[in-house]
Amino acid sequence: MTTKWLYNVKIETDYLRAAGITSGTATKNVDVRLVDGVVAEVRPQQHVERAKEDFDGRGLLLLPAIREMHCHFDKSKLGLPWEPIKPAASIVERFTQEIKDLTAVNATFEDRMSRLIELELANGTTFFRSHIDVHPKIGQKFLEQAQAVLAKYQGIFGYELVAFPQHGLLLSEAYDEMKRALANGATLVGGVDPFSLDGNLEKSLQQTFDLATQFNVPIDIHLHERGDAARQTYQKMMALTADAGWQNRVTISHGYGLQDFSEVESQEIFHGLAEQGISLISSVPLDSVRPPLEEIRQAGVQLALGCDNIDDSWSPFGDGSVLEKLNRYAEIYQLTTQEALTEALSLITGQTTMGPDNFLTSGKPANFILTDSSCSAEFVARKTPVETSFYQGEICFQK
Ligand SMILES: [Zn+2]
């Protein structure tokens, strides 16, 4: 059993309210005892002699660590000289071009992926959900290369890998490769546009759910479907989730088509998704494809954020900061009150900082960041830099 103290850290305790106005957040300085990488005790700060394994938090704000819920370890070209993305008229043209780009790239897979990881670690990420392309053109190559890199980072951060049939589960006949990937360590089934890319909604989704139930894993599917294709896709997703008993194990990434319904229909679909525990992950695009994320969240759908494109063949934008995405989200949806900004932090941490079951509850993994901020609302609004990150009680990034 290893015990250590993370001492002299600031935590949030309550909102400061008077005459119906919230003027800020109350904080106090505490010491946190960590046993085997989990929180064991929080006590008021004490001025006692420290052991050499203890860590001085210097009065900085302690927050839950950031979760990157949508990235592609295999697609980044980070570290290479600037190159504009090539024109593409469709998703098919885009991924066909991408194969050429990634083959021609003058850097190893390991270097590119490591740069992405280091960049995100420096931004407070200690958990990654990465999609990894799996289809006959690539086979298991990217998955194996990603696993080799991850082996070098063992114990530094948490992760999960989604077997992702980028070229279409049916279109590229990826089913067998997907099975292989799931047998070889991928822990989620991915997917992309069963209607418009695969051209057979029923069959594509059925195969996706077959893979999930066969390997007893969750699903995370990229849906760019719009209009009627979206309507049919979401309805089918909900029905299959209910049939398979896959509640709370299905995620939709992007969900562009969630803006294409009438008001009545929207409410029906949003509540249907919430009821089936189907969650949504967004990279908060600034263009017209962005669905009404805050309305969807208010309807009870679990929402998380991810960077997605970070210097890849798809978009010239993206800086590897999930906090940047949250800041953007807060500005778009005008989350300007102390409460709204504070609560929004859960979109990138999956945790709360106050109240029951907050991130410092005994038994929770000691995945934290320290930042020079007065409260989480300031952290979200001002994007104060991460000074130190902890994964399972160990420092995984230090500025
Ligand atoms: Zn993606």
C-alpha cells in the first residue's frame, strides 16, 4: 500500500450567494491523502512535516483531470511542416486522400501519435478515447502501432480504443477486420454513417450491434447523417439499443442531424436518446453542422467533448485542448453565470467539484489537475494553464 499527501491545495466548497445573486465560489485549502492512486481522505490543511513523496500543491486550485473523448491517434500529422488540407467533395474523397497523405508522411506513426499525446497531457488530459481506423486497406496495422506507443506510456494516462471502420463497415467490407480488432484489444465498436456511407442502414447498424454484443463492448458511432437519413438512423439506433439492452453503452459522435427535426420531433428524439442512455460526444464545430448541444443536454442526454481533428487530413483547425472546446461551448451557449460555468466543467471531466459524489469522494481515482485559478468558473472562462496533472496519484505532467 502506498500512501502520500497532496497538500496545500485549494478546493471549491459552495457558491457565495447573497440577496439572490451569486458573487463567486467559496474555497478552502486542504490536504488530500492518496492511497494506491485513489482518494482516501480530505482534511483541512495542516502545517506539519512532510514526507519526501508528498506533493506541495502551492495553494493552486485542484480540479478533476480532463477527458479527451474523441481523438484519432492514427491520423495526426503533428510536428510536420504546415500543409493545407486538400480539397475533397465528399467523405469518400477525403478518406481516400487521407490514406495517401498518411502513407507519404515524413514521420513515424510513433512520433506523430506521441506528439498528440504530449500536447494533450500538457493541456490536462489524463484519459483518451481514440478511434483507430480498421478496414481491409489498413488491417490491424494502426491498432498495433497505437498499442506499441501506448505500451511506452503505461501508467501515465488512461485510454480506450474504438475499432473504427472509417471507410464504411459495409462499403469497405470491414466486418472481419473489426472482429479481429476487437479480439486484439480494441474495447469499443465504432461506425460511420450507416445510411449515407454504407447505403444500408438496417444491415450496417445490425452488424455494429452484433459486434458489440458478441464482444460485450460499447458502441461509439460517427453520425454526419442529415435530414430524413438522420431521422431514420436515430430511430433505428434507439430501437436496437433497447433490443440489445445496450442502455448507457451507446454513444453518438458529432450528431449533425440532430438539428434537422421539428420542435416536437426534436423533443421526442432527445428524450428518447436520454431514456436509452445514448450519449453524445461533440467537438463543438463552429460552422452550421453543430447540433443544438445545450438543448440536447438539457433534455437529459449525457454530453462530453473531444478535440477530434488535431492537425490531420480533415481540418486545418484544432489545437489539442479540450478546455478550448469547453470555453467555446460556454461562449456559444452563453453559460455566463458562476453556476453554469462551474457545472460545465463536467463536460470535459465527467466529474463535479462540489456536492455529493464529487471528484474528491473517497475511493475515486486520483486523476487531477492543478491550475492557478480562483475557481472552476474562472478556469473555464479564462482557460488558465494547467500547472500539474496527476494520473492515479502520480504526476503525469508538470509545467
Ligand atoms: Zn472523428
